[in-house]
Amino acid sequence: KWRIVFPNNGRQWNNWKQASMFYSANRIQTTKYTWFTLLPRFLFEQFHRLGNLYFFFLVVLNWFPQVEVFHREITMLPLIVVLLASMIKDAIEDYRKYRFDKMINLSKTRVYDK
């Protein structure tokens, strides 16, 4: 989508009305997650990291009785702790971005014309 800006000089009043209806929900959004995309997107990003993928491989490998070295729960513990800490950190950071975006979007603006 392209953003169209029309000056308020009266010459393009019809186009301005049409564009203002089309872009009525124009706002700033810097957040990465929503309530529905938090878990899938977070896991997708975390498992692109080599360390997390390595620990996930160890967890999967430990579920087979032939190659089980530790208890399954002990193998899952480091991965769960790291993922949980990262998720909490990302959620707090994203919530701060959401509050700042809300403050910016609700602030008053001035439009200058000739």
C-alpha cells in the first residue's frame, strides 16, 4: 500500500475525502507480537538459533529409549528455562512498545497549511 497525502487547499477535496476514508485507521505500530501470534512466532524465531535447535535435538533424541542418557525431564529443563526467560523478556519489551505506540497514536497533532 502507498500512503497518499493531500494538502488541505480545496483543489482536491473529493480525493481527500476518499483517501481519508481509506486510511482512517492510520497508526504507528512497532510491536512484533499479538495475542494470537506470540507463541508460534516466538518459537519460530527461537528455533532459528543454533543453540536452541541443538538442545531441541537432544530432547528429541532422549525420547528414544535406545539412546537415552538422562531422564527426559532433565534434558528438557535447560531448553524450557531458556525459552521461558526469552519469552518473558520479549513479552515485556513488546508490551512497552505497545504502550509507547498507544501514547504516540493518541497524541494531538498539528497540520500546517498555507
